[in-house]
Amino acid sequence: MKEKTDKSFGIIPARKTSAGWEVLLIEQYSKIGKNTYWIFPKGHAEGSELPLESAKRELLEETGLQVQKIVPEVLFSLGYTFVFAGEKIIKTVDFFLGIITEFEMVLDPYEVQQAKWYSLDEALQRLDYADTKNMFQEVQQFLQTYPG
């Protein structure tokens, strides 16, 4: 089977509330099957975009949200493989942690079925894939000590 590598970039949108940190998850339409899955906004770079530029653009396109602050100390990476059109895809997604302070969303109806803010514990339960949950545990640990 032929193999190819694929790289995407995303934002983990976070906001601090009186009850603690929350993150935004999107229910994204799968390009592989006729299903949806819960994940953070992400996508491919276009043209000569830098990773952070791609991540910010994807967040804006998929949710209508803009990042007010990127947490510079951290980058969270997710890796997985899948088969599409007879090819094995080795995928990596690098996520930046972005603080959101304006919350009016406009979802892309072609990519996103719905979006919702979740507490850290709720988000861990809502995420669909084990590899994403494993990565998110690192995010949880970081946010539990991050002053915002």
C-alpha cells in the first residue's frame, strides 16, 4: 500500500470562566466517511502560510472566532494513521493553545455540524478518538496550572 504524510495545524480555543477553563470543540464532518467526530478546529496550510497563520485562518473559517492571545510556551501534537482512497495517510496535527475572549460564532455549514464550549473534564469525555484524548490530557494538565 502506498503511504503519504499529511500535516495540519489547529487551535485549541480556550476561555476562562468563573467555573474554570473551557475549550471549544467542533463536530466536524468526516471527509472519509458519512459521519462526524468531535475535535478542535484544524486544517492544512494554504500557499506559503506559516503554521500559526494556518491555524488562525482555520479557526476563523470553521467557527468565525478569532484568537486574542496565543499561549507561546506550548504546542500540542497529535499523530495518527488512516487509509483513504487506497493510500495509508500518516497524519500529524500541531495545535496552538489560543485564548478566546469574543464568543460570537458563525459555523461553516460544509465542515462543522455544531460547536460547543466544554469544561476540561467534559471535553475529555466528548472527544471521539483515543489519540486525541491522550493529547488533550496534556492540555488539561497545562491549563490546570496556567493563570490565564
